[in-house]
Amino acid sequence: MPRCFSHAVFCLVLSFFGLMTGQAKASPEGALAHVVSVLPVWPGHERGGQGARPGQAPEGSGVVLREGVIATAWHVVEPARRIDVRLHDGRIIPARLLAHDAATDIALLKVEETLQPIAIAPPPNLVQPVCAIGNAFGLGLSLTCGVVSAKSVSNAGFNEIEDFVQTDAAANPGSSGGALVDAEGRLVGMMSAIFASGSDTNIGVNFAVSTELLIRVADALLDQGEVEYLDAGWQLTRADRSAVALVAAPVVRAVQSDGMAGSAGIRVGDLILEVGGRRVRTPRDAKTALALISKAQKEVQVLYRRGDDNLLATLSFAVSEPSKSANVKAVTSLETDCPHPAEICQLRQAVFPISSFDPVGSATRIAEDLLVTNRHVVGDQIEATVHTPNGPLKARLVPSSYQGDLVLLEVENLPDTGVIPELDVATGTSDRYRVIGADIARREVRVFDPGDLIALPEKSAQLGRLHVGAHMQPGVSGGALVTENGALAGIAVGGGDGRFEAIPVADVRELLVLRDDKDAIRLTESLGVDFVACEEAMESAATQSVKDTVLADVTDICSRSSNHGQLLKAGRILAQTGAFDQAIRIHGEAVDQVPNSINSRMSLLVSLQLAGRFEDMTEHARRLMELAPDDPQALRFSIQSGVWGNEPELAEEGYQALLKADPRQAQAARRFIDNAPPTPPRR
């Protein structure tokens, strides 16, 4: 995925030029003392870059945010078994991970050294001169300079929560976690992401986490060890074209009756203009605006439009702490706290939290004594615990020769008043879907944010899936995907980056029929055993020095498990270790299994990209562009593979689509097409 600066291949010479005329009290050069090189020891590497040729081991950057506390990018240190940092004077000292927030890709390190924190700059202006300081290509700290290209970027697509300062100051592998500073050497942001970084080239579209978001997250991590984000109790979506023609603002699609927005008088159909004084134009803008508000702040002002009137509401966040109960709560027939259509709300009674190989998952009731869930929730277990309003019940695995990510559970004494959805819904009867499943954070079964249909199952695929924008998260696997009129359409299975998948209800019917197959017991047992063996092989590959035998185990065992989610994960592990042939094979199997999966196609493209097989990318990039014609990330693949895969018409087609989807990124893409660097070598 075009994302980070931590994988280096070749070296560029970076230069620093003066930003101001006359004398100044401080300068970007002075900020070097507040930036460090981060040397994570990743599995498969003897040391974090020390003693190795530049670019041959993972390295990143960090910025001293508090005395002895260093901020860096989470993706730099996430796989690390040990972390060292190299100071600007060349000394190398150990560091330990204090805390991290995956939603913003921010991590904090602690060192036993008196390092002085960097000064914080005021919010930057457009075209303001800035310099990026980082450990580019593992060559040591260097500076590159440019200007602020954009502010408050929340839709780059790298992190769940984004508030980026965009700059054309060059950033390259190793720069992640470094500092973006102003002319006086004060921190403007922490370097985080680069456009088309998978190509190992910089084309002038780089992103730094704003200091406002960085400090907000760092303060929470230092105080509480985690970041709690405020929930307004609303569901926002993009307004239709007629509304956007008048004002760019997200529209309220649903409001929780007892939530902050509902209590403040905000209604369905209102347009949200500002949150906390911050202008919002999209749902992600609003999400970022709320994320910037600390838990200590009790109120926030929201400017919204209803009809022709602009109104002001005050969201109050003075709420009690959530229950500390260890179990996720099942839904009783008496509960009515659901701000969705009644036919959808009642289906919460058909979904139960369960515990098995995965300690928290979901299962959907399909008969008086039968539940269906994902195989990856159960693994090789023959029992599961079902959490009901009347207490936990034991469920027994029912063999079936169905080979996809579904299993049956038989359980007695489920509530007599529970809902049992019908299984005769035809796939694709709705353009909009919702997921009902266990919410680990709220400790309850609930209805998640709705989303549109992205793609139907590929007809030729034996294990094709429904592809939707309906939100899913850990814990909902095995839950119900339902249409807007409350019909069961499929079983939630996972996904990410706004692209989620469900196994169609037709496969549930097949799962039931195949109980009578003579191979049902054997296949159920072998698929469960292979699933767990694949998990163990991947864990071994992630924690041990990489050896050919370990990689072979991951490849062969995970291929046998044939679990789509495991294929994606195993392919990423193989690609990270440089086993590109195996990664391409595994990701290819994932694409063959679920051809319309955007995430699978992207994973395969990344493996091909890292291997330098750009001509092999073009077929998949073209298909990806058909599946996601408005996704900038998908379009970047078509541009890159078209340029380096000798299909200039594909690159031009991708550029024209990107011009409509994101004109700012299209400018950088145009420069890349017209002045492409030499094609990286095949690996």
C-alpha cells in the first residue's frame, strides 16, 4: 500500500536552503538537535540499521516532544522487537515503547536521556516555507525544504483519523516520524505518509500529522495510556449533488436519541458546517474535528444548517463512564435504545456475542437452535460460549463440508422471544446495508454505520462475497449484514479502509445443505487445524529470525487453510521479509478466491510493486480501477503501473480519473507521468 517511508531501495542527495533573509533567532538547522533516527529491530534483521549498508535495514525518524519522550510513526516501530535511537551527535541509545494510537499512526518512545523538546509552531499558512527533517534512506538526519501545500487534510486515506499538513518538501524512506518545521525550527507536524511511496520515489505530495493532533494524542497517551475519542451520537454521510451545489457539508443520516447530537437538537437531514469552530466539508472532516477535542473538554459548539437557517448547537460530553463488565451484552426484547428503523433494531435479538478461538466475535441466529459465525472466530475449537441475556450457553460445532469462512453452531435454550431472520433474500436486493454485531468498546450488540453496495460477488467465484461500505470492526465477525428493510443479506466477515465484506446468505443455505456431505467431519476438522497452524506459522515468522523454512511454512500452511483473511495477512508478512514470489502467490490466491475484493487486489498490487513487476501489475490495476473508479489509492496504482509497465494509456486513464477524484493529487501524478524516474529494478 502506498504509505510509509520505512523501506529504502536507493539514495537521493538531499539539500537544505535558507528560508529567510536577514538574521533569525532560530533556524531549521537548529531543530536537528530535537530530531532522532529511530532504529527498530524488526524480525529478520540483526539490528536496526546499525553497521549495515544504508537502506538495508528498517529505519525511521522521531521528534523529541517532551523531555525524554520521542514521538514517531507507529508503522515504523509496530513490528519491532527492540528499538534504539541515534541522536543528532551520533550516539546510539536504547528506547522503549510507551504507548501508541493506531488510529492516527502515532507512537511514543521513552529514553533515559535528557533530550530537550522541540518548540511548537503556530498553525501554518498556505505556501509558508517549511523543512522536513528525517533519516531519509537511513543516511542520517538531513533537511529538505518546500512549502505548505494544503492544511487540514483528512481524506488522504492512510489512517483512520487524519489531520495532515501537506507539503512538497521531499520525504523518502526513513523520514516517517521526522519533523516538519517552520523557518524558525519550530514543529509544524510529524512526517507520516507519502504519495506513491511504494515506488520508492518522492513526487512532492507528502503528509505530516498536524501538531494539534499530535499533541492531543500524545497528551492522552501520556496521561491515560490510550486515546478516547468523543462520540457525537450521529451518523454522517455525504450530501447529494443538489445539496453540495449550495454548500459542501456532510448530512446527518441518523441520530441516537440519547446521544450528544440528539440531546442538542440536531436532527436527521441537518447539514453540519462547523465542529468546534473548524469548517467541515465531509464526514471525515467532522470525524477529525471531534478527534481533536480532548476528553477534558466538556462542550463543543456545532454550526449546522436546517433549511435556509444556520443554527448553533452545544454538544455536552459530561457523561458517565462505560460499564466495566467483562462480557459484551446481548440484546433483550425489551430494549428500545436504537435510533434505526424498527425492522433493523429488532434484528439485534438475532445476533449474539460469542467466545471461542477468538475471545470476542458475533454469531447470527438462523434457526431455533442454530447459529452461524465465521470459521476464523472458532478456529479449531469444537465448542463456543454464547452470551445471552439469560447468561452464557455452550454451543457445539456442527460439521459441514462448506469450505469458506462460515461454520454452524448448535446451541440449546436460546431465548424463545428471539428473532430468526429469513434465509431467502436474493443477493443485491439493496443499495445500502448495515451490520449488526458485538461492539467491544461499548460492550453491547449494536447497529453500525450504514454503507453503500460496492460490488456484488463475482459470479465465477466459488467463494465470492458482498462488498459494502457498511462499517465493520473487531468483534462483528459473524454478525448480520442487513438491508435497509431489515432483511438478512449476509454474514459479516471483515475488511478495512472503508471497504468491508460479507459472505452472502446463499452461502449460509449451502452451509446447511453440506451438513449431509460424507466429507463434512473430515473437512471441518482439517480446515480448523490448518487455520490454527497458519496462525502459529505467521506468529513464528513475525517473532523469529526469518528463515526459508519459516517462510515455506507460512506459504504452504496458509495456502492449505484457504482462509481469505489469512491469505492477505500471510502475504503481507512474506512481502515484508522480501519473499516476494511467495507473497505474490498467496495474494494471487486471495484474489482468485474473492475477485471483487478491492483490499485483496490492492494487496497483490503492493506485492508486485515491491518486487518491481510493473508489467504484471497492469492487468490488476485496470481491474482495480473498474472496482474503485473514485478511489485515489486505486488510481495511483494504475498511474504507476501504466508508466513503469509500458502501458501509457492506462496511466493517462488513471490520471483523468484522479483529476476528478482528487485534483490536488492529480497535479503530482501529472508530474510523475511527464517526468518519471527510471523504472526500479525487478527483485
